[in-house]
Amino acid sequence: MRPLTLLALLAGSWACATVCAAQVERPQLVRLSVPGGRLQAYVAPAHGADLAGIELRQDGQWLELLYRGRDYRPMPGWTGKAPILWPAVGRNFPYPASSSHPAGLGWILHGTVYPLPIHGFARDRIWKVVRRGSCDGSAFLTLALGDDAQTRRMYPFGFTITTEYRLWRNALYIRQRVRASRSNHEPMPFSIGNHITFRIPLLPGADSGETTVSTPATEQVLTDDSGRPTGQVVAASYGKPRLLSSLRPLTPVSLAGYPPGQEWVRLEDRSGFAVIVAHSEERQPGGTPVLFNLWGDPRHGYFATEPWVGKQNSLASGDGIISLAPGKTYRWTVEVRVPTLVDAPIAPTAAQSVPTCLR
């Protein structure tokens, strides 16, 4: 493999976003870093605007926190990293489970069947870099995706979705904005999420069997073997840390019922090293939306916290969708924080989610 080549260095003596030439196994990456910071991040615009890596500086070395971070070599199993999930989270089934129709994925609108892959199509598209640079001690990258003939064969709406990755105060913020085209003839339905997947154990040398998960969810949305909600919602309690090894591998735990402002999940090694993923949204769908979907296989080195606003099968069933009127905008923020690097509340707020220069 050939070494990384520096293609561009952005202006600013104290913060940078640099574009790194890809090795043969991976797409071109954008690196976000703040001099003196202990976190840096990588993004792949041409690979679904994927968050391709989050690295922590520890004992003079950069340690990757994401599963398969910056590794795009073909191999079986989950590809890892942190794909953007839009306009759907999970699978959508156009026909009832008892139907004799083929079991392809998709949804039906006004009698027309639209095929749709699991988790939507945003993660498979090439995103346009809109802006990158530095501001008030932060480094940022903004990307955009719009509708075209190919997306309309799966999703017949005009839209623009922007994703801003911002490294600030040793935390990473993912700010997303969905705008429905004024030309749409009806409200645009969608759900949104991120499949962020961490390496387990979080730090080399720890015991993966002793990594724990905690979150203040009070409910769990049950799903069947195909990933379709059964309609049952049961009480859940993850307030006290649970061993990841106690969860069934590769089986989703779809969590709901969060207290206002407390949408977060914490992963922690026995050493006390932890990562928190939190998110906040303008509004939630009605009913019992899934706000985190826990999934993974710690035995094989990965676990996904998956912040969501929506539900599996939401486009097909109408349960768990956000409905956005023509010309309107929806905003959602995800925060990834290493608590030992920053002293701040767990849940992001409007005041915390952007530096002063962008408020």
C-alpha cells in the first residue's frame, strides 16, 4: 500500500480539515483535527459521507475507536464505521408478512411499489463537499446530498440533506438537516439514524467480555426474526450497566421511552474508559419511536449503539415516520464524546452543539 499523501491544508493555524489521498483499499478521506486535541475524525464523502474513523490520542499514539475505521478492504460480515441511515432505519417490507408476494424490501406509495435497501440509500451515494474549514477552535466539514433520477426510483420526493461533522472541544458532533423540496405535492415521510459501530474492547488489552452498556431507556420495541416490529412494547431497564456479553449477538435491542433530554448510550471498559453517544432532535414521531438500536457481536470485536429517530418498517407501515411538509426543514444532532476528555453534561443541547461563531 502506498503512504498517505497530503492533498490540501486548509487555512487556520489552530484548526484544520485535511484531505488524505486514499490507499488502494479505500475512498478518499477528509481528516478533521484540532491542534492539541485528543480526538481526530475521518469522513468519506464518496462513500455515503461515511464517518470512517474516530481516533483517540493515547500515550503518544492514535487509537481507532470505530470498528474497521478507515478499513475499506472487502471482507465478509459487517463493514463497520458509522453509515448514515436515511430515509429509513432498518428494513421496510411492502407487503404483510402473510402475503404471498416476494419478500423483497421496499414500500408502497399511492399504489406504486418502490424498492428500498435496508437503512435507505444515503449511505451508498456520493455526497458533495459544500464547505470545510475552521471556526472558534473547531474543525468542520459540511456535505450535501440531493434527489436525482436514481433516488426517485426508490423515494419519489425532492429533498436536500446536509451533514456537518464538527470536531470541537474533544467531542465530535454530527449535525444533520433534512429539507423537503417546495415542489413536493405532499409531506415527505422518513426516519433517520446512524449505524455508529465501536471496536470492542474500546482500548487494546481490555477484556471484551467485561465491556458494559448503559442507557436510561424505559421501553423496548420488540421485533420478529425479519426485523419487523411486532407491535409489542415491553418495559426495559438499562440504567445500571449491563455486560455486552449478556446480550444476544446480532439481535437488535430497539429502545424507546427516554426521559426528555436524556437520549444517550454509554459503553465502558472495566478500566473505566468510556464513550458516550447522545442525540437530540427537533421533534419525534408519534407513538413509540426507537431512539437507540443496540446491535453487534462483541465476541467478534464490535458493537453498534445506533442512534435513531424512527422505527423499522416505518415507511411501509406509517409507524415511526417523521412527516415533513414541502419547503420545511428537520434538524438532528448526534454527539460522540469521551467523558475523560471533556467535562460537560451527557446530553447535547442547542448551546453546546455548535461553537459561538455559528449560533
